[in-house]
Amino acid sequence: MTFVVDVDVLVPMRDGIALATNVWRPEGPGPFPVLLVRTPYGKDDAGTYGNPKLPDVFAFVDAGYAVVAQDVRGTSRSPGAFVPHANEGRDGADTLTWLAGQPWCDGAVGMWGGSYMGFAQWQAAVHETPALRAIAPVMTSADPYAAPWYSPGGAVSQDAVLTWGTLSALRNLRRGLADGHGDPGDAHALLSGLSDPRLLHDPLPVADRGAVTRHLPWAAQVLDHPERDTFWQEVASIDDCGDITVPALHVGGWYDVFIGETVRSYTTMRRHGGSAAARDGQRLLIGPWCHSDGADLGTFPDRSFGLHSSIKAADVTGAHLRFFDRWVRGLTDNPDDIHRVRIFVMGVDRWRDEVDWPLPDTRHTDFFLAGGGRANTAGGDGVLTRDAVSNEAADTFLYDPRRPVPSLGGTVLAAASGAFPGPADQAAVETREDVLCFTTPVLKHSVEVTGHVTLVLHVSSSAPDTDFTGKLVDLHPDGRAILLCEGIQRARYRTSLTNPEPMEPGTVYELTVDLRVTANVFLPGHRIRLEVSSSNFPRYDRNTNTGGTIAADSEDDLTVAVNRIHHGPAHPSRLILPLVERPEHGQPTTETDA
């Protein structure tokens, strides 16, 4: 394989800024189809190209594509100020137009890349630039509010905001120091937060993060906009999906911070994309992976899915090439796949091809919360049942924001020392009195849960505002309580993310907690468990229970809430599971299984 590399080509934007860009071209006159990645992490960093979650750039060039990598505005060797999300739509459109005018480009461009590089794709796609033919967003979101900065339930994704914000502030600080300005002492403060999660997450108010906000003022803006207001709507490409006319290859991980939005982007574009190609050309690939570096092997401290579960084994590069050959090159005689969806099903730990998502044979089934009112801890009397519940009861717990339920695994970035993401054993938190556990009997037959998981709770509280969390757990015969998916609902946003409403103390409300998605077969001998509490820290910020501005509340403002989960005929609190019956599971699920 031989190729030509042009380094630091300056690509002009409409406001006169020129962004530093590298071009990798196959040897020869061309013209070639182009694959563009726009990154804040350094276009020259070998890690960008060697990241196992991303496709192999050399395979792209070897297949006859020119690959273009650009430093987004205000990063690495591109001038200007880096304000996340603010310029990616316009700058992306200007770059695509420039590419289409180059003699070595045949006029067809695809975009690729993960995380922030995915934001850049979605925001450029809204601009309907003719050269753009397809995008391949990996582990990312078309709605930055819903992921990664907040949750669909309105809680701050504190781990994501402060971890990514600290790393970005460090990059900005290093750039400033190289230019002769900036305080070296801030580097120590930022690095200390990454080495010790307590220093990063515990101090209050959350908004008081001097070194982070000095070098990334945008982080303060995130905390200043807890509602999904115009600040967020203006950068939410999902709101303008009808203007997006290109297909997308969506790649996600069951334990990725973006997984809920990865799936929502796919389903939204399938229904409402702005062209037939956009609707029909959507593809979805999900494995048992996380966002963090090294979490792409399918191997975790508490649960391993086998070598065949890794991103490498899933052939992400091949999936990209098939997709781009179809939609960028237009090779209709070589379709990328007759199946739109490929997922790794946990429990049975194998890959499966599906015609669409949600799976057409899904049955959304209610599992009711029941018991005598003492579901506190795994040793309590909480029951999860498909049978109608005959008695009314309420489980009570104290939520003290001074001692929140600690995050164990899950959809965390986990860049700080000592933390890890993924399918962690929840047994340690299930000993706490502020964690309610509702569990099925031991399963006699396999039960597959694949799809969107929803929790409907009837709640009351002594506080004007508090949070309610849920976790779906696979309880193994050996006692491991392996996390599958999780979510949170801030009570003030129970009816709207734009118009918060306080709770009346003691009044019972129905609210819905989005637990996002999973694909897992609960095997015979296992049990299905639901955990309910009011905190999951630092995955999400702590609700101070005051009803005020949470990010501005100090240690002195913290208030203990008495929270109750009501269940029974008048208050049908329930876990809604997407059940799938397949012949390979043996006997069908029966009512007595759960």
C-alpha cells in the first residue's frame, strides 16, 4: 500500500478562520471518494487512528478512499476558541464544500469518528451539504443534552461533564502554556482531580470548578442550563432530523454513556429521516462495550463475554467499508448487509443479526413491584412479579445527599483512578437501607430482555424535589448482581424538561424512569432484579432536595428526603421489560417464571 500525505493543509471557513487539516490519498491522480473525520483530540495523534473503537484508517486508504483528518476550531493546530458544539455545523459544512472542490475528490464524502467526532458529524449533516453522502457516528449522540451532559430525566451526568471537562481544560491549558500564558498551578489541580475521584466529584457547589471553568468556560454554561432550553435545542440535530438526508452507521456499546441516544438516533432517523436513503440506509451495531479506553474487549472485572465479543472481532472496520462502499461509492451491486441491525446478546453471549430495532417480535411486559413494605436491601421482601398485585404497600427510605449510593460500573467514563465501567457486581450497594430491591423467583426457563427498558413508579417525598433511580440487574446463581442498564428521573422534570414543577410533600405522583436499552438472556437459575433508590453518584449529580438550583447549592444546603415507593392495585408501580421469545431459548417464558 502506498499513499501520499499532506500535513496541515489550511481549509478556510466562512468567517476567515482556516482549520489545520491532514490529507491521506492513495497514490495516483484520482479522483477519490473521501472519508472525513473532524476531531478535537489532535489529528496528528496516532491514538486517533489506532483507537480500537474506530475503523482502521489504513484500510480506508487501501480500499481507495482519501482520508481527511481535521483539528476542529480552537484545538491542536487549528486557530480560534474551542467552544464545544458551537461551530461544528458551519465548520463541517464549509469543510465538506471545500473538499468537493478539490481535484483529488470525486465529489462524494462520508464522515466517520466516535464521541465528539460523532457530534461533528450530526451537526454537519443538518446543513444538507450535497457532497455529504453518509455518516458513521460511533458511540455518540445527536442530542447532547440527553447524552452525555445530562440524562433524559434531567439529572446532570456529573461523571461525564467533569471528567471530559477536566481533560478538555487540560488540553486548553497546555495550549495556553505553549503560547506563554496560563497558570501552571491549574495543571496540578486538574491532574489531581483525575487521579482522585473524590477531589473531582465531591466538592460543592458543583458549579464551583475554578480550574475547569477557567480553561473551558463552556463547562459552566452546561451547569447554567439544567433545562433542555434553547441552549441545548440549538445543538440538537435530532430535533432537525427531517433536514438530515444521509444514511448513518450507528455503533454503540451496551455500557456506553451514549447508548440510549445511539439507539434513539437510529429509530428516529428510520422514521423521520429527510430522504428515502436516510430512512432505509440506517444501520446499527451494538456490542458489550464501554466508552473508556480498553473497554472494547468485552472483558470486565466482574463479567466477561468472551474474545468473540470484542470490537476487533466484530470487524468494525469491515462494517464501515461495506457501509461506505454502498452509500459513498454507490455500489448497489454490493449491499452492505440485508440485516439493518447486529447486536451482541448477553447471557447467551453471542452475536445476532436482526431486521430492525426495536425487534419486531418484542412484547413489552409489565413486571409489578410488590411486597410488604420492607424492600430495603437485597435481604428485604421486595418482589418483582407478572401477576396482579392485590395489596397496597409503600417502601420507605431516607435519601441523604451527604452519603449517596456510589456508582458501581455502568455507563461511566471512569477516567479517574480506581473506577471502572461496565457490568459491575452491585452486591455491595444492595446492602444499603436506601436501596430497594425487587426480585423475581428463580427462573425455570430462559427469559430474553432485548430493547428499551422503562420503569414506572408511584412516588412521594418529604422534599419539593428529589431523584429516583432504577437499575436492571441479572442476579446470578453465585450471588453476583450484574448491572445491565440504569437510569434516573429528577422529580421536578417528571412532566417536562423545560418547565420544572415542584412536588407537594406527601403527595403521590406517577413518574417514568428511562433505563435505556439492553440485550440479555436471563438463564435458568438466574433471577431478574430491579434496584430503586435516589442517587447514583458520581454517574449523576446529587439532588440536594431543596428544590433550588442544585449546581449552586453548598454543603450547608443539603437536606435529607424521606422517599416512598407506592405499589399495589391503586399505585401500579412496574418495570416494563421488552421480552423476546426465540426457539433457541428452549421453552417459552411462562407466567410462573417470574
